[in-house]
Amino acid sequence: MTTAFSAIHLIRYLVAYVFITSGVMKLVSDELGSYFISLGLPFPLYLMYAVSLIEIICGILILANKQVKNAAIPLISIMIAALLLTKIPILHTGFIPFAFNARLDIIMLVLLFILYKRP
């Protein structure tokens, strides 16, 4: 039996890679903890750990092709929050700096939407 490697497989693998590595980095990097604190959010370290666990768990689910639509929903929420909290404020410096800094967030948001909408 041959299995065709499709674009959706590649999208799943790439999305899983980005979120699993991002989640792990939040757990091991002191710099990211400081960054979360600088955002002014309530309980920043607890929030960072929660986001990290969600990214890792949902990334693994997407990688394993299990509950992909359900796993995409919290990741879409995380990406929207990341854009609003960390990228939209950059707009005051101009559109080009914003577009450059938000490129991965926007791409991941589009890829998550593709995974969510696929039949």
C-alpha cells in the first residue's frame, strides 16, 4: 500500500514543529519568562506555562493527526493574542517593521485556519 505525501501532511508537520519547539522553549528559556513578564499580563509565568503546555499538547495532536480541528482552535487563539499583544504595537513604527515582525504569526495563523477548515 502506498501513501501519497500531500500538502496537508507537510502543513501538519510544519505547524506541529513550530508549536512543539515554541512550547518547549517557553519552558527552558529564562529570556522568554522575562518577556512574558514585560507584557504586563496577570500571572505572567503561570500564563506562559499554560500557553507552553497548550502549544506542546496541541502540536503533538496535530503531528499525530488526532483531533486536528480541536487542536487548531486554541492555537488560533494563541496566535491572535500574540499578534494583538506583541505585533500590533509595532505598527506605530510603520507597516514594514510590523509586517516583518509578524510574518511567522501571520503564516501560522493561515496554516492553522487551513487545518481547521480541511474536511
